[in-house]
Amino acid sequence: MKKANLRDDIYRNSGAHHRPFCTLHILTTKDDWRSDYYGLDSDLNEEVIKLADSAGIYAKAWKIPINKVEDLFLEKLTEIEELNEPRKASCFAILHNWDAKKALKCGLVPFSDGGKWCVGCPNREIERLDAYQVLTDKTIDRESTFFTDKERFTSIVGEEIVAAMEKILYEQGN
């Protein structure tokens, strides 16, 4: 059977043939709508969210005293919730290759909701999730702005992270 010539924009990873890197969620404390109505997984609630690793890892990454971690952690998650447009994904459940240190290095906020390992990320800074995916999984979404707007990508994640990504992706390509 001859393979059809299909446009590139019709492809999307369903998860049936290739495992997806993460699933989308909405971080909210509001009960005014249900996220599954919008095609996303059930929303996460602050009541069950906790640090994904020892407070010391957060303190070191954020350069703050360990006794301030919990407050800053909740402040950052609240900020992510407020920055995002209503009904847009604001966090992602990582399905494999979990690493809280690398998440923090990419500027994400790692947490656990009791059953999932997640990272909070403003939807206007999705580049942080792309960087995390490269650093942990050695793969990248082909729609990443890493390929289309490197200047924006670098301004969000930083030159050090971009250099590490380039090294990993170069090694994967050879």
C-alpha cells in the first residue's frame, strides 16, 4: 500500500504509538468549572499538593533559607495559576524520567499531588517544559520554539540550559 502524503500539521502524538512525555492539567483552587469539559485531565487542587523532593533542594535552587521554602513554593504555584489564561494548562504530570533538580534548574516548580509527579509552568513560558524534556528524556517536541524562535527560547530558559540542550540533541543526532 502506498503511503499517503499528509501535511505535517495533521500529526499529533496520541500516546497510542509513542508514549507522551507529559499530560496537561489545570492547577486551580476554584470549583467554577471542570477541566475535563475542556479536554484536559482533572484539575489539581492545592489541598493535596506538596513538595516533590526535600526542601533543601528547593532552598538551594531558589537561594533562600530552608524555612522559607514552603511559603515560596505556594507563592510560586499561586502565581502560575494567576498568570495563566482561564481554562489553560498550567501544570504537567510527567509520565517518566522524573527529576526535581532538573525541573528547578529549568525554572519549573516541581510538586506531587499525591499520585502524580508534576511541574508547574506558566503557559506563556512553555519553553521551560521543552528544556526539561530534553534534559531528562533526551527528546524534544518538534513544535518547540527551540527550532522556530531560538532568541525567545534562550531569553526564557537561559544560555546555560540552551547549551546543555544543544549538546544533548547533537549527541542524539549522531
